[in-house]
Amino acid sequence: MKLYTTPATPFGRTVEIVARELDLMDDIEIVPTAVAPTKENPEYQALNPLRRIPALVADDGTLIVDSALIAQYLAAFAGNRTLFGDDAPDRWAMLNDFMIAKGVCECLVAARYEGFVRPEARRWLPWTEDLFNKVHAALARFEAAPPATGEGLTIAAIALGAALGYMDFRFSAEAWRERYPALAAWHAELDERPSFAQTRPG
């Protein structure tokens, strides 16, 4: 399999963490791929029309896009039923946490584009503030009840851990640990797992 990604993206990191947790790295070739708004990449776009990362090309040539779908494919490939809570009684609550954590990643990446990619004269501060309002509302929710970790690590925990790592990487001034001490302790433990330590951005 070929995984088109870059270490800077929380979406690509989520997939890499999943692959490491499932012991699949020997089956995957990482293809470093650069994408950015307004920057053409015709070779990659010929593979993935949306020009987003990550993307996975399976051994049979099947293209799979979006980190959530790729992670689900890898779990199925490995025969893992824990990552997506296939047999768990609280499966839908866990998947809902996953979607919220993934949404945090989306807000943070959008804020990064707004503040560092868009020309300064065209930046819209209220838009960025609104994005961080959503981020902090989600983090406050996870402060009260972070996803479970341990042997039964789920996609919700992985996505949230990747989101917090991206905050550290791109928005260190946010000082989220002071606002969410329980979440900070949760992340500190999770971040020591080899799959997280080996994929830290930057």
C-alpha cells in the first residue's frame, strides 16, 4: 500500500498512528506529498482529484481518500474490531467523539490557512475567532470526559491526540493545557505511546 501524506497534517498523522497501532507499517510505503491552497500539484491531483491528504492506494490499486475512511480500511485490513468499536455497546458515542475530534482538526487547519496562507489584507479575524470558539467548546467537552485509552485504543482518542499535537505544533500560544488540565494529563500519557512519539510533527 502507498500512503500519500505529510507529517504536518493532523489527518495524515491520525492515519500513521492507526497504521502503527495496527502494526501495519511494513505493509505501507509513505509517499511524502505537499499540498497547499492555490498551489498546483498536477501529479497528485491526477491521483486524487480533491488534492487533499492523506490518500491511500491499496495493493489492488483502489484509491481511498479521507483519514476516517483510510483508518477504517486499515482496521478492516488488520482484522481489528476495537479501533472503531465494532462490538462496543457505546460505539455511537465513541464515533461521535471521533467526529468532534476530527472537526477540531478541521477548524485548526482552516485557522492555519486563514492566518498564515491567506494574504494579510484579506484575513478575516472574526472567522478565525469563530473557529477557535468551536475548538475550545470541543476541548471543554473533552475536558469533562476524554476518550478512553489503553489496550482498547479507539479512533476517537487517536484523532483527539492528533488534534492536540497539531495545536502544539501550529498554535503553541493557545496554552490549552492551562485551560484544560485533565485533558493535558490525558494527552501527556497518550503522547508517550510509541505510535504518537514516532509521529510528532515538527
